Amino acid sequence: DVVMTQTPPSLSVAIGQSVSISCKSSQSLVYSDGKTYLHWLLQSSGRSPKRLIYQVSNLDSGVPDRFSGTGSQKDFTLKISRVEAKDLGVYYCAQTTHFPPWTFGGGTKLELK
Amino acid sequence: EVQLVESGGGLVQPGSSLKLSCVASGFTFSSYNMHWIRQAPKKGLEWIALIYYDSSNKYYADSVKGRFTISRDNSKNTLYLEMNSLRSEDTAMYYCAEGAYWGQGTLVTVSS
């Protein structure tokens, strides 16, 4: 199975700051169709996860452009610009290239400084 | 609006069975592959099962293979997870998901 490693495990941020979260996979996530199935999800406190970004850099409907995803092959980054209080929670990267199983990173908890 | 609503969770003893349901609305359920994903208390996300849109293929995590069965009824827009031989390590919030959309989850607690 593909192992997804997220860093850091937690981040303290002030409102208005920018942050980046790293996600590295144990194998290249480029599928045979040329696409890369690396996604980012946010789980706010007490809520179910919500997908924010799919295929590395595509924002889901309603996700503000303060969120951006970059990366390729085995190395990916989620950047949040001008953090707002509603952005707090646990962020997960997930891969569906080498499926099954769908594998997730361990999560990065974004908290207020 | 897309909605996925799980039900059927509860407190059960080790070795017992439980069947979860997930009712979908707001999208063409019969056109989408569906997943069950679980989250143990204070832990991360674990994918456990996938069923194709037409039930032609089903896949399971090794941790549940042989004990859990995923199924669906497209006429009822409903996804199921039948869980047998439950263990304490199956204690978790169980989510149904399409990929972009997740339900609110149903809690399964396995304890004597």
C-alpha cells in the first residue's frame, strides 16, 4: 500500500497568516492516464471530512482561492493564504492513484496561535 | 444539495453483527462508486470498502475482508455495510463517501 506522510503534525497560526502543509507519498502518484490522484480534505472539529482539492490543484466547488495545491510525483503541498478561523481543523492528504486501498496521510492539525 | 445520511450504528458486544445504511440524495446515486471509511476515536481516516456504481466490483481493506460486506440498492439510493464478527478495534465513526461528498457518520462501539 502507498504510505502518505504529512508534515508537520500540527501547526499554530495567527489569523491572516499563511501556512503550508507537506504530503509525501511512498510511490509516484501519477496514474497511467497521466493524471495525479492526490487530494486534500479538511475535517473541522466535530464534523465529517470535506474535500477541498482534488487531483493536486483543483478546488472543489465553494472552496475559496486562498487554498492552493501544488506538487508532482511524490511531493505535494497545500498552502492556505490569509488563514481565517473557519480554516481551523485537521487537514488530510489522500491518494486514489494506487487503489485499492484509498490511503490517507496522518493529518495536520491547524490551530490558533 | 448532495446529502449522505448514515444510520445503524450503536453499542454492540464483540462477536456480534450490525448493518449500516447510507441514504443518498441530491445526485444520481446509481452513477457513482461509493465508499465506506472509518475513523477510530482520536485517530485518522481508514478506507474500508468500495462498491462500483453497478455493484460489479467490490473491494475491501485487509482489516475487514471476510467480515464486512458492502452492498447497494440503487432503486432506494442506499448504500449498506454489513459487519460481522465485530471486534473492539472496529470501534469507530463510519462514514459513507462518494469522494467529494461525505456523510455525517454513524458511531459503532464494540464493547462488552
